[in-house]
Amino acid sequence: MTADRTIADTESLLADYCGYDCRLRVRGLVATIIIALVGMPSGIVLDYFVYPEMVWKFLGLRLAVDAILLGIAGVLLFASRRGLLTLVRILGVFTALVINFSFCLMIFLTDGAVSPYYAAVNLIITGMAVLLPWTVMETTLICTASLLFYAVACVANPNFSGLSSHSLFAFNTFFIVITTVVCVGITFFLSRSRFEEFRLRHQLDEKNRELLDLDRAKTRFFSNISHELRTPLTLILGPVETLLNRGEQLDARVHEGLILVHRNALRLLKLINDLLDLMRLEQGAEVLRKRQLSLGSFLRGIVDSVKHLGLSKQLKIRVENGDENDEVLADPARLEKVVLNLLTNAIKYTPVSGSITVRWRCSPEEGVIEVSDTGVGIPASDLTQIFDRFHQVKSNPANQVQGVGIGLALARDLVTEHGGRIDVESVVGKGSTFRVVLPRDRESTAEAAVPQEEQGSEEPFEKAFRSADRTWRNTGEDSGEVLPVVGESGEVVLVADDESDMLQYVVSLLSPDHRVVQTRNGANVPALVERHHPRVVLLDWMMPGRDGLSICKDLRAMPALADLKIMLLTARIDEKSKLDALAAGADDFLTKPFSSAEVRTRVSNLLRSARLQKEASSAEFV
């Protein structure tokens, strides 16, 4: 089986190389014919000075050669269109022989071995060996034939007599032979190099095709799995929303848990929606359903829907009114996703009491939507990359909000689908302005427009999808708030996690049995340990500012905290991460996602271990 496949691959390579070789020969032969068509008549100038009595005869000969070359060009056109490699090879050999034969005829008609036209024979052999991808056999054939033509022309010349003619004939023949040897050697190495280069390029193309196939398979997988995940998620959201609507009938702890489920289901649905949109755009399957949109009412509606997201940070989010008659031709759902991405980013990166402004304007050629904020800004080095997929700005220490890096990439792709562009201006510490520019040329986009009454999604859970697009994770990174100690009794446990929902979840699991100190900022951990003297510390590995691993190392470097138990929480599952955690001094390692029973059990085990260690130390001391 392997041998058959190897033979098939070799045959495919050789077949592809024949086509490549044919194209090279056609290009080289065309260049040779063009040079000869110009060069042959131009040689009449040399004829005029060297052999003035032969000018008209040689002009006729040169024009006859050009006529033959034009005929060869016509046959070459026919052969190249049909991929007739053998005929193309014959035409290349024939062209070289015709030109050399014409110069050997001139040698015969003039002074034979003494004629200066001998130089043309060597020049043509060398030049065509460079221009045409000859094989060793073809080069040998052409050089041998040219040598025979030259020898016959010299010997048959009436003036071939005397020592001078015989010496020049021997001398010139020797140099033609030397030129032949050199050309054959050059052809041998060039032909091998040409084939090897083609083979490597062919292999690279094969690998690229395999990668493209793999990429398409990956895209289909993500697209299919995204579709499959949307259905169970929406079926989770439906019952949860129904239960939340009966909030007064639920226990407070149950109600709080349902809110947590609902919020994170929406976050997951938003991520799936964004991934699905990216896959659609990548596959070229995104179909825009455009209609005329009034920018004023459209933008005010979006801003009103997200104002509540900025309440915890006391942000001022407003629309700067423009001309109420301004309209653009766009897909409402897709443009809404673009504006929502820009607004939620502005909310994330604008500090407490900041402001966000949305404005619009139109000209006859384009409509412009701007989203400006007074946030942390974007460093100049990142401005050219922020629209790249999965790129996250890390060079700004003030930027401590984590994400996956697809929101702006999706916004850029959706705006591009509309035939527009998205730009950004930013100053670190002062804020950013994102500018969406959409064309207003109705003639170029009219075919994409559909009547307004045809708008609407066939999705049965469109409301859930739109709600997901308006979700936002407030990590509280800028609030500076002091979180309360939860729980009335039991051992003190400290939990540090920058994700509010995860922190709330872990605290709710441990607070019934322990006093839980909580923080969203890893930099606060050493001070909280010193103040509250916890027996166990749970550290999230990935936190802005300081990660759990570095905090663990610092705590282990303090002799007074030798009895402190440390557990790292992370989504990493590789063996190296576990080894790194243990090497940093962690007593345990808990991989997300984890069950509530597992958290409680592991914390209890660590506390029991701490008590036993303390008792053993006391007994030894006594």
C-alpha cells in the first residue's frame, strides 16, 4: 500500500513538473523570439560596416529568419494552449538551430573561418542555454549541430586555404567545443536545481493544501459545535428565566445561585455567538440583510440597553445628537453587534466616574459612528494589532481586564462585510475613539437590501441571543472596594480570584462552615494574610497584576507562614503546570471546572492536615 502510494505521488510530481517545465520553456522561447525579432534586423548596421557589398543580401536573410520565427511563435501559441510539451521542446531546438544556421550561412557567404560572424554562434549557444530550460541531451544536440554547421560553412568556403584560415578554424572550433562543454555542465546543474526547487515547492503546496483542509475541517467543527451548543444553552436560559421571574417564591441562596447561572450562561452564549459569526465570515457564508437605518433612533436604542452595565462604575454614557435624518444602508443585527462590542469594551476600560460618548454624522459618501471614552487608552505599539483575532493588549499596566480577543476582530470583519472600515485613535491615560465608517453608495449595495417587513430571525431564541450580546463581566478591578468577610464561625479561609462570579461561587461554598476572607486583587493577599491569619489560602492562577504562582512563592518565602496551606485554582490541566505549582510550594492543585463537594473536601483535608501538623509540632516540643 505504501509503495503504491509512493509511486502515485512520484507520477503526480512528474506530471506536474512537465506542466511547469512547459510553461518555463514557453516563456523562455517567447523571450528568445522577441530578442531575435529585434536583433536580427538590427544586425544590418554591422553588415553595412563589415561587408557593405552584402548588405541587401543579408537583410533579406535576416528578414527571412524573422519570418520563420513568427511562424514558430504561431505554432508555439497553439502548442502552449494544448500543453504539448514535446512540440514546445522541438520548437525550442528548432529556433536555436535556425538562428545559428543563418549565421553559419553568413560565414559561408563571406570569409569562412576568418569571418567575424563566428562570435554570433558562441553568443547564441550561451544565451539560449540561459533563456531556455534545456536538458543535457538538448544542449548537446544543439551545440553539436551548431559546430557541424560552422565546420561545413568554413570548409565549404572557397577561401578555406592557407595557414591563416586553418589556424583560425582550429582556434574557433576549439572555443565552440569549450562553450559546448560549459553549456552542457551549466544545463546539467540548472536542470537538477530547477527540478529540486519545483519538488520542494510542490511538497510545500501539498502541505499547504493539507493545512487548508485541516483548517476547513476545524472551521466546520467549530461551526457545527457552536450550533449544537446554542440549543442546550438557550434551553437552560429559558427555564432559569422562568424561575427568576418567581424570585419572591425562592430561597435567597437559591435565587442568588440562579442569577449566577443565568449571567454565566449568557456569557457563554455570547462567546459562542461571536465564534459562530467569525466562522461564518471566514467561510464567506455571512449574508447581510441590509435596510435603511435611522442612525439616531438606532444608536439611542443600543445605548439605552447597555446603560445599566455602567451603573456600578458610575459611568456617564450618552448619545451626542446629530442630524435625525441621517441614514445608512446596513444589516441592523450585525451593525448592532459592532456597536455593542465597542460600547462594552469602553465600559470595561473606563475607570470609575468616567464618560462614554456615542455620536454620528453623515456625508453624501459615507456614514460615521464614533464611540469615545475617557478610559485607560491603548499604547501606540498595539494600535495596529487590536483588530487581530485573539490579540490582547498587555503592554498597558492599567489594562487588567482579561478577555479572549475576538470582539474587535469580529467588529472589524462585520464592518468590512458592509464595505466599510473601522479606525481607532487613542492616548494612554486619556481614552480612545473608535470610528466606524460605512459607505452610503446605494447603487453599489442596493442588491443586498431587503424590505423591512422581511427582516427578522428564524431563531426561536432570538431574545436570548440579543441578551447575550449585552452581557459584560464586571471584575471590579478599578473599584478599589473592600470585600466583606463572609461566615460567622470556623477556620479562616482566604479566597483570591479576579472573576466576580467565580469568587462569589467559591465563597458561597465555603462560608457555611468557615469564615471566608475574599479579594479580587492578588496584590492584596499578603496584607490580608497578615491581618486575618487564615489557615488556608485559595489562589486563582491567572489574575491581573499578580498571578497566583508568584504570590504562592512569596508566601512560602515567609518563615512565619510555614503552617499556611495554599491551594491553586486553574483551568490548566497539563502536567507541567501541576509540577510548577508544587515547585512553588502549593499544597494542593484544583483544576477547573470542579464540583462543590470537591472544593469543600479538599479544603477540609488541608485544614485537617494543618491541625495534625500543629499537634505533631506541639508534641515534639513537649
